[in-house]
Amino acid sequence: MTDYTGKIKIYVYSSLILSLICTLLYCTSYLFFYEADIGYFKSSALLPVISGALTVTSVVFMLTAFITIPKGTLPAAAVTYGRPSKLAASVCAAGFLGYAAFRLLSLQNEPTASPPLTLSCIILSALSAPFFLIIAFRSNNAGGGRVFAGFFPIFWVAVAMSESYTNKLVAMNNPVKVSFLMAALAVMLFMLYELRYLLGRGMPRAFLVFTLAGIHVLAVFAVPTLLLAIAQIYKLTDISAGAVVCLLLGLYIAARLREFYIFLMGHTQEVPEPSGAENPAESLSEDV
């Protein structure tokens, strides 16, 4: 049996690195080459072109992994969380805890805020942080229960983002909101790292690879837009901000649902365990 572990790691880390580079380049392009008069970049700007090319390249990496790695090569339950995943989880946990603390401290100073909505943010963030902390500090294999627990952060992000964009007392340049959006970016990168779960079977595998590619493209181009809104270079309308949030969360939830389906299918069917060096769990015992 061919060992595809090395090739899988190449695809995973290439996608992560390209995602970070694309985001940095696109942010730099907006800061230095954006013309507010024409609503676009300067005609001589090369960074937006380079960022777009790298975005396409990273998506090609995902599609290449989908094509070249045989289905069922590596059971998802046999893959451990690596350092990039732990780092992303740590950032998410810190952002969630910080935002929850901010909402608690400012609860008395916001008479127009909705108490049930704010309370929901606090409760869901309290449930989300432990989920990410477990991933950050433990190296156990991913199981269906942990994937299902991942819905807590999704609900929290949806409620918290809605509360942030509708509450006029939360300034767009608030440093707490900046930290929260960085945690949201870490969630997107965390999903990119889960490219390893694409090695399932048939339609779930095809569906997940395209949803992850969509998340990547939206994250690269949506995050700089949100950063510009925070810096008040220009202001997003409620409709456009809501559209960005709904697109990102919709794709994220769809990918999570499909991932959970893959786990259910894997746990309800008996998969023969390879022996010796061909055991993928053993080959990944020293996961980076």
C-alpha cells in the first residue's frame, strides 16, 4: 500500500502558507494602492494581481489533492491534530475568551443592547473556548464527538457577529472586534488545515473540497474588506456586511455538516486495519 502521508502534508502546508501570503498581500494592496476615487486599485499596482494568482494556485493545490490522492487512502479518524491546527485553535480560544470578557464588562454600559442576545454570546463563547483549548493542548485523534462539538463555535460566531454588526455602541475600530475578526480568520485557516479529511469516499469528498476552496477564496478577499471597515477607510452597509458573514458561515457550516457525515459513515462501516508499516495511524504518530 502506497504511503501518501508526505504528499498530504505538502498539500496541507502549501494551502496554509499560500492563504497567509494571499491575505497579507491583499491587505497591503488595500492600504497602499487603493484609490477611493475610482473604488479600485491603481492601474500600476502589481500586488493585487500577485495575490489573485496565488489564490488560484492554492485552490489548484486543493483540487490536485482531490484528483491525485486515491479515495480512502487515510481514514479521517486516524489523523491527529498538528501544530498549525493547535495554533489556530489557540487563537480562536483566546479571541472567544477576550470577546466574552468584553461583553461581560460592558454589559452594564449598554442600555440599548439586547440582554438575551448578549447573554447568548457569553454562554456560547464559554462553550466554544474549551472546545478549542482541548484541540490546542491535546494530541488525541479526532473523533465524531469532537466534530459535533465544533458546532458550538459556529453558533457562537453567528450570534456574536450579528450582535457586533447590529449594535451601534460597538465601534468598528474597537480592538476587541479586531481580535475577534482575527479569531474568525483563524477558524477559516483551521478549516483549511482539515484538508486532510478530504480522503473519504465519493460525493462527500468532492463536496468538501469545493466548499473548502470557496471558504479559502472568500476568506482571502473578505478579511481585508472587514479590516478596511474597522479602520474606517470606508464603511460597509449592513446588507453587505451581513452578506459577507452569511457566505462565510454558510460554507463553513456546510463543510462541517459534510465532515460529520463522513465520520458517521466511517464509524458505521468496518474498515480493515493495515498491519505493520502500512498502518496510517502509525505513520502519523509523529504528526507535525
